Amino acid sequence: MQQTWEVTFSESEKKAILNAYRRLLRACADFLDKKGRAEVRKAFRFALEQHGATRRRTGEPYILHPIAVALILVREIGLRDKYAVMAALLHDVVEDTDTEIETLRWEFGDTVGHLVEALTKITRVQSPLDSVQAETFRKILLTMADDIRVALIKLADRLHNLRTLTGMKPEKQAKILAETEFIYVPIAHRLGLYPIKSEMEDLILRYREPEVYAELERKLQETARERERYIQRFIQPIEEKLKKEIGVPYKIESRVKSISSIYHKMRRQGVPFEEVYDIFAVRIILDSPIETEKADCWRTYSIVTSLYRPNLSRLRDWISQPRPTGYEALHITVMGPEGKWVEVQIRSRRMHEAAEYGLVAHWRYKSTQNGHPSAYDEALERWLNRIRSLLENPDLSSIDLLHELHPDIAHDEVYVFTPKGELKVLPAGATALDFAYEIHSEIGRHAIAAKVNGRPVLLNYVLQNADQVEIITSERAEPTEEQLSFVKTGRARLKIREYLKQQRKQAMEKGRQIFEWRLRHLGIRPEDPVIRELLWYLRLPSLEELWYRLGTHTLDLGQIQDFIRLKRLSQGTTPLIDQLSQQLGLLSGALEVGYPEEKHTYAPCCYPIPFDSIMGYMTAEGLVIHRTTCREIQRLLSLDSAKVKPLRWAPTPQKPFLAALLLEGEDRQGMLLDIVKVISLKKNKNIRSIRIEGQASYFKGIIELYVYNEPELLSLIKALGEVRGLLKIERYQAQLNA
Ligand code: MN
């Protein structure tokens, strides 16, 4: 048995309920007749009895909520409609009490019954735990488009819920915020209810980022007095002129931008609060009759711009051409005192009320201004019709609806769905991998591929609207450097970077331990100059890089062994080097090519020379030796890896090897001569062939020559670097004939 409110509520609570109800009646005074007042009273008594002793999460009597919703509807949204007020008072009784919809129809008539039924339907499709679902969205719109009053009551309900959101569980809070952002804010915008829209946006920011919100609020307060003085200084000359020249009553007000719009501006432009210049706008509202309102607005425009220099690129004429939402006004930005830009909005009272109350204002004007055709009316009708026809088309996805509501952002965002139909919004150009990170950073980290609408795609697949995306993961998958080149969202980029950094640190530490352990065994101190030489030989920029390569197995100790051999070849035997090579030789068990003995040839595609890292390919004629980096050996490796053997150079007497260089640069006179001079005179090397292809003023050449080993070739490359106009010098590698 339900407890009655009379027993449960304290005297002060009863008083609060009564006061709230009286406030509502006062707000309705100018459109309710005696009979209407009685009906509203009946609805109030009914809701009060039905909600009984129930309390809201905030602790206050539940009935205060429907009263507040009705009050927002009348006062803030401006809907002056008896049935809507009654429906607002009763909007939760079917959902929250055991009242049947039939009872409401019987007691309050079909209109109220129908409105409450629609509102109940909306509450029911919004399942309490899931986030915004495409299908929900469609159903909500469908219900709202049926009778615009449903949308307005729902907006009032949502606004009050947002205002009293504290004390709710974080998950539920987040869900309400997301829903508001995706459904109700756009609807408020489309209906031209700008104050409702910006309050919702502010509340979303306040709950989501309380510190940011509080900080901005504080800054706005701190600068309030200064701003007020400035506005007075700005307005004064305008007022003097308006008084003399305009001849209709007017009002000037100044309005500070909403906190969320300041915040978005800061983020969009990447500037601090202090640099958002148009924090406030000055609004001039003219009490003009409808016949002269446009002319009066333009006269006011010329007064303002005669006083302050306008920025013409920021003139917005929504008088000649109202916005699709029906918004009418003139906006200009002018240079005020102290060189500050100030936005001025000029509109007639009719335009102003339309902007504040949206379509509702129009209904009011329709009855008082003997029905002039309003651009606003037509635009709204067009929009509602479009929504209705979209909804009637069963083939259309919810995405089309979403675009209908988000026209401003649709071009730089992409809307996609999870396998469960949950909506995700990503920046346009985002890839499957961005989506993975959007779901969860662990999913992003282990992602290896994706399925889009059931079809397998790579992680760099660019998402399209309405894609349904499923991420395929593997425990062994890890973020890679390459992924950074295609992810679009900051979140994915950050996570991948973090991971790579972490990996690099770990690999370096591992490599450092391997390296230092070896050095200790060899009796070499870490600061020994031989280490510098080793780095030069391996062409590594730093010791950290060497650690990293060892740690990631992209450099093996065999290459260090090569270096030791080289030292012995070029400098003769020293006890230290001997010891070094012996130790390393013991540690490495790879096959060695003693080239005078074994039957082998050197591949003509990559010109391997001593101390290159090499591999051999077994053929009927013997072993063909390639550089490890050669594209041909890599191709063979992928085709027939059993025939590919890793090899090392064996210590041998010196003999010349054929190498090839690829040179590119400016085709100036004497270029070839300069190149030949360096190779044969300065470095004393034999050239075997020169092949030049001129391409207008650019030349490309391949030079074959003989050297003993790689360090020699490197030193030649260094010397060629001095030749003027030579832009590219590298080891030649034949292209594969694909
Ligand atoms: Mn409610």
C-alpha cells in the first residue's frame, strides 16, 4: 500500500510543493481561463496522489520534478498550451506509478493521454544501461516528430534532469550526458531553442569536466566588472545615436557566451581563455512594426558601423536569408575601443522572441499578428516534413537521421556502430584502428585486423558513415611505428606512442645488458674508444641505438664480430682484437664462407662486398651470395626459405670486389669529371663501368668499381659527398622486375 504524501512530507516540504505549484499557475495566468486552471489543478492533484511519498534521488519529493518540468516548458521554452502543461505534470505517472494510460485518457482526454503515452514510449526505449543506440534514436525522433509538443516536454524534462543530475551513479550520469549530446542538444538547436541548447551544453561540460568548468566560471566572474565597464563604454555612443536617429523603442543588452562555447572555441583555436576575444556579444533589439523591421535593422547597422569599423568578412545577414532553423538577425563584428573586436547582433523584437523561444514564439505571433508568412514557419515545417519522410522510409539508416540533426558537424565526423549497434562518433578519416582505441586501449593495442559490415579489412581502413565495425584482436599483436602514420585520433596516437616508448626503453635496457655483459667478458671498458669506432662501422648514431638494436634482435653479435675482423685486417693483429674475435667466434656458430675454397658467386643485383651482412642462395651451380638487404634475396626467402643460408665473411687475404654506386644530382658541366677524379685519383679505385641517364637538368648514374671492403666504400661515399651538386650517393641495388 502506497503511503500518502500528506503523512510523509514535512510541513516545509508541503509548503515548497505548494509554492512551486503556485509559481506554475502564475506563469500560466495569461493563457489559462477559469476552466483551464481547474483542469491543470486536477492534473496536479492527480500527479501528487500518484507519486505519493516517492522522493527523487536528490531527496526532494518527486512531485517537484513534474512541476519544474511544466514550469520550464511555460517559462523557458515558452509553450503556452494547456494540454502540454497537464501532460508535463503527468509525464512520469504511467512510467513510475501503477496508473494506466487508459485512466489518463478517461480523466484528462485524448490529447493529454496521447502526449503522456508518447513520453512514456520515449522513456521506455531509452534502456537504462546501454549508451546511445541507433535504433533508440530513430524511435525517439519518430515519436517526437508526431507532435512537436512531445519534443518540447521531453526537452524540459531532460533539462530539469540535467540540472539535478548530482547524486546519480557515474555510469548513469555518463549515459544521460551522451544521450543529451546526441539527441536533445541537436533537437533544441533545430527547434531554435538556443538558451535551452546552450544550457544543456554547459551542463554537459560541468558534469564531464568539472575542473575545467569551474575554472572558466571563475575567470568569467573575475573579469565581469572589467567587461561591464568596457561594454558601457562601447554602448554609450551607439545609444546616443540610436536615440536621435532611429525613432523606435529599442533595448540594448549584452550577453556573455556560454561557458561551453568559450571552451569549444579555446579547443578549436588552441588558445587560452584570455585570447578568446568574443566572449560577449552586444544585442540591439528594436521594437519595430513588422513592416519596417528589416529596414530598421539595416539603419541600426549603419549607425553601429559609422561608429566602429566593421570586419566585413564577419557580417552575417540572416535577415535576407534566414538560417535553415529560421533564425533571423544581423550579426556584425566591429572594432571597439582599445582595438577589441565586439560582436553586435541586431534584430527586431519578433526576431528576438523567435530566437529565444523558437517555433513557440511563432505560434504566439500567428495569433496576434494576423498570420504573416514567416520564413521561420516554413523552414520548420520543411524540416519536420523531412524528418517524417525519412522516418517513413524503412530503408534509410539511422545515420541519415543523425545527419539530419547534426548538419553542422556531419562533414568532419564519421558515425559508425559497434557490433551491438552502439554509436561511436570519430573524426572524418579515422581508421579501424582509431575505432579500436575508441572502444578500449587494450583492444587497440592487440588489434590485428577488423571486419567492416562483415568484410575483413586492414587496420588502416578509413571508416565510412554507418559502417558496423568489429575489431579482431590477438594477444600477440602489438602497436607498431607504422600505425602512427595512419591513425587519426589523438587518443590512438598517444596510446601507440606511449607503448612504443615503453617498448623501446625495455629493449634498450635488454640490449645494454647483453652488450655490457659481453664487454665485461672481453675486458673492454664501456668508455673504450673502440666502441666509437664500432658505432661508426655499424653506422649507428648512438650507443642507445646499438642497445636498442641488440635488444630487438635487429643487430646481432655477428656484425660486431665482422667489425673485429675488419680491425684485424686493416691494422694487423693486436692482442686485444685477437682476443675479441676469438671470443665472438666462439659465441657465433654460423656458416662461414672461405671464398677462395668454396664454389660460389656474387649476385649481380646487389654487389655484396666484405663485411656486408650476407646470405646465400643454393642453386645447381653453387651458392649465390646476396646482401641481406637485397630485395631479390628477400623475395627468394619468401618463396623458398630452405635454400637460403645466413653467411659470414671468413678472414682472408685481400682481393678487390665489384661494388656499385647509385649517384643522382644536378646535370652540370664537368660533373662526371669531378666524380671520376674523386674515385680514381683521390681514392685510387678502378672504375669498371659508368652508366648515365640524363633527365633534363637532372642526371642519374650507376658506377661499377672495385673496392676491398665496405669501410673503404663508405669512405669513398663520404669523399663523393664533397662533389658540388651531387644530391644522392648510395649503394646500388637492382630493382626487381615485378
Ligand atoms: Mn521526468
